[in-house]
Amino acid sequence: MNTPLKITGKTGVCGVIGDPVGHTVSPAMHNAAFSALGLNFVYMPFRVPKKDLADAVQGMRALNIRGLNVTIPHKVEVMALLDEIEPSARAIGAVNVIVNDKGLLKGCNTDAPGFMRALKERGIKVKGRTVVILGAGGASRAICFALASGGAGLIILNRTPGRASQYAADITKATGQTVEAMPLNPQNLAVAMEKGRILVNTTSVGMSPEASETLVKSDIIKPQHTVVDIVYNPVKTRLLKDAEKAGAGTINGLDMLVWQGALAFEKWTGHRAPVEIMRKEALRALKGI
Ligand code: ATR
């Protein structure tokens, strides 16, 4: 059993800034991890509207908050307010973690390496493979950079044509990988799935309460595919259910959520994250939503 949280004069403070933050499972995940390792830290949710972002970052310095997760809608805007940005976060164009080293605020991105780690832990190799990506928002951009840096070729399909081509060129320039961008329609998707071994849904389609939705017709999923969904509520989306039925491998959004959290935890505390405890607590918190 984990020891209960005991706040003292020396407790280190971490948290998440975003708007909204009411549904975040990060406090449950991180507080359980601190407690499991007996670390004198606490993790708090901070709802910060857009207009208050600069004050919140200044407050992080003033209050000597050790670490923050940054979530919607601040991941891009926060970059201009920090002292340093890790090169990988700079390339991705988004920060989801801030580390405060004695007043120096460093912006990092653990979404992308968290995604890659989730794949690696399941034994999925991306090097030399073609990955089909659904969606071209912020999450897609981070995932595409990570995959291409890991040696994958990409086919990005998006509802709004042109959105993906904006960063497809950046990714090719940075990694040398082939990146195709095309409109999302059933024909293009069917052709892409014939070329690709891995499919990643980075859109919100399938998220509760619209849990019966999917962008992928089940008959184009084959046993040789691995299907990854970044949606974590529900943990098993319609897309993942269809993939399982087709005999394909699956990786759910909870895995990625846990790994981005684990990598942030390690940056703030210098300790190896208790990943299984974090997964269990994130799942428990999700069930309570
Ligand atoms: P995030 O930063 O979390 O990735 P986002 O920037 O809003 O969020 O991006 C959401 C992605 O999901 C976009 O690619 C969006 O497509 P558009 O660029 O056409 O808006 C995609 N998306 C959301 N709902 C969709 C739907 N019903 N069908 C297809 N794509 C959808």
C-alpha cells in the first residue's frame, strides 16, 4: 500500500496548467508515483485560462514550482515564455513539460518520446516501415516527428486537406523521411493501409461520449497491422475493438498517457518512474470520470 501524502515545509510542488483541467488523470497518476517512491512531492491541477498564461508561468518562478505539465490550450503559446526549449520540443513546436531548475524554466516534450516508448514496450519497430496517420493537429505533429526521427515513412490523411502538408515538408527536411499528405477519404485510406504496417489515430474521433465512432472501415484492417489510438477515454475504442477482431495488434491511448507522464516524472524527480503504479492509478481515475 502506498504511504499517504504528507505535506511539509520541504514538499516539492508539481502540477498541470490547462483549461479545462477538470478531467485530468495526471494528479492521480503522479501523486501515486511520488507516494510509492516515498518522494516529498505533491501534484496539483491548475486551471489557467489563456489570458493568464504569462502570469501562471511567472508564478511558477515566484512560487518555485518544480515542474508543470502543459496541456490544451497552452502547448504552443507557452514556448515564448520559457528560458530554454529542448531541441526536440523546438522541432515539434510544442511543449508539454516545464522543468524549473533554480529559476531557469526549461520546456520539453514528452508526448513524442512517450508515444515511441509505448510502441517499443510492445515490441513494435518503426524503422523502415510506413505508418499511416489520421489527423493533422498538434498531437499528430508531435507523433509524426517522433516516428520519422525513428526511421518511419509517413502517410498523413486529414479531413482538411493542406493542413498536414504544412509540416510534412518540415519533417522531411529534419529527418529525410518520405512524408505523404492526402485528404482523408475511404479510397485514400484503403490504399494507405495496403502500404502501411502501423495505423495511428491522432484525431478525437471515438472519444466518449461518441464512443461508437471510427474513421476506419473494419474490413481494411488486416492481421499484419498494428493499430494505435491516442484516445484514452474509453481505453478500448471502437477502432481498437475492430482491430482486435481483425487479428491486428493494438496499443491504446492510456499507454501513451502513462509514458508521457513517466518521462515527465523522471525529469522532475530524477527517479525512475513506477510505471505500473501510474498505469493502475490513471485507469482508476479514468473510471471515476
Ligand atoms: P490536437 O492538438 O489534440 O491534435 P486539433 O489540433 O484540434 O487537436 O486536431 C484534431 C485533429 O482531428 C485534426 O486533424 C482534425 O481534422 P481537421 O484538421 O480537418 O479539423 C481531426 N478531426 C477531428 N474531428 C474529426 C472528424 N470528425 N473527422 C475527421 N477528422 C477529425
